[in-house]
Amino acid sequence: MVLSVELRNNHVYLVEANVSKSSIQILKSHHFEFPDAWISEAGIVEPVEFSRRLNKELTAMNFKSKKAFVCLNNNSILYRELTLPKVEPKRLPLLVRSEMMSSLNLTPNYVMDHVELEEVKVEGNTFLRVLAVAILNTVLESTVKTLIVSRLKLKSIDSATNAIIKLVSASGIAEKDEQVIVADVGLGYLRLYLFDAGQYILARNTKLTPYLEESRSAVINSVEENLNKMIQYSYTRNTQREITKIYITGQDELLTDVQQKILESHDMSCQILEYPRLIKGKIEKKFVNSVGTLIRR
């Protein structure tokens, strides 16, 4: 039994599950809000207060697991897709770090990681396309400290983007002969992910008006506007494959209206993203990043 802890800018999403490589049995889920001042781009600035609140919520909802998989889903993470010369695996981390520091003008205070996406050929030479991630040391240190104070055993730290990549891979929704968009309509943010021929291509993040009932139409219109921009971008890529499907996930109360808006505006399929078959039990779509973090590969 493990616990997925997704940290957003001022929300925590919790999912407890029994996990194996072939099955994830959802046991329970919960989310709560915390003061904006407790977290910043430098990490958790009030680890003791944060830990007290986290433990209070875990106790109130009767969560049992002490093994924690953390998903960071906030502004503290920097992403960049890189195309690098194919080198020996042991040399790749240093090459990623050098390129990230150079292209984003980062200081040595950042920790780097990467996910290998695919090999590509350029003028007969083999290159490796990777998704690189950079995060300040203080973010990781404060996260680890908070979990220690909370008496949780940290097993891994993941990013929301990698959680979605794993979820899409497990779902098999990005077919080999098409481009698809996955839209995560969150509280105050929209993340659009483009997949081509089964491969992750890029993500775009946009702030949304905080969702309230009176702002519903503004949020939905903003989602459609940004989807249009992603579709236009897809036309500029050197590929014969067009966008054929859009999948949406995130805030459950908005998804049906967003789906209807897209179907009215575009001559293409739009579906609410279903969890892959390895996910057992019912859980709301707003926990999509927390669930993706639990997938082992």
C-alpha cells in the first residue's frame, strides 16, 4: 500500500492504493487547500505548519500508508525538450545538465533529471530527444524535510508531465498514425500535451481564471482558445499526421461543458480521458496526476 501526494500551488491531492506493475487498486482519495504563503517557487517555506496540516488530513481521512510517491505540479519545475547527440548512457546526464544550464541560464543550485523520449535521425546522424526537468535544490530539500516531519517514507519524486506521459502510455490512446492532444483542465491552470505517433512532443502551460460558477464560461472559452493555438502549432510540424482526437481531464465539474464546446467548434473527436485498465476502482478525473504518479515503469 502506497500514498500518492500531489503538491500544487495551494492544494494537495492524495490517493492511497495497492500498487504492482500490472495493477493499481485505488483505496481512497482526498484533497485539501492550504495557504498560499506556505509554498513558493523555492519550495515549502513552512514545513512544520504544512506537515501538521498534512497529518491532520491523513488522520481525519484514515489514510494508513507511510510510503509516499510525491508528484510536483506547480511553478517550481522547469521543462525543456532537448535534441542531443546520442552518447554513452553514463555521459547523458552531464550533457543534459550542461544544455539546460546554458539554454535556461540556470545556476548550479538546480537539480536536473530527464526522460528519454525517442531516437531521431538528422542528416543521417542519430540524435536522442529527451524531456529534461530542472528544479531548485531547495524545492527538493524542503519536500524531503516536510515528509520526514510528517513521518512519511519518500519513495520517489515525479513531475506532473511525466505522470501524464505514463498515463497516456498505459492507456494506449496515442496511436501510431495520429497526433492527439491531452488537456488537463485544473484549478487555475491548463496544461496541454501533444503526442505524435505515440510519442510525447511538448506541453504548454497556461493560467486560467480560478474556477467559480460565475467564471465557468470564461474558463471554458480560455480552454478552447488555447486548444486552438496548440492545433495551429501542430500544423507547423513536419508531419503528415493531423490532430484527430482531443482528450480532456481535470476538474470533473467542467469536463462535460468543455467537451461540448470543443465538439461544437471542431470537426474532430473529443473524449473525456478514461483511466487505463490497470487502474482498478473508481476515482475522479481531478486526481489524474496523482494516479499517473503511481504507475511504475
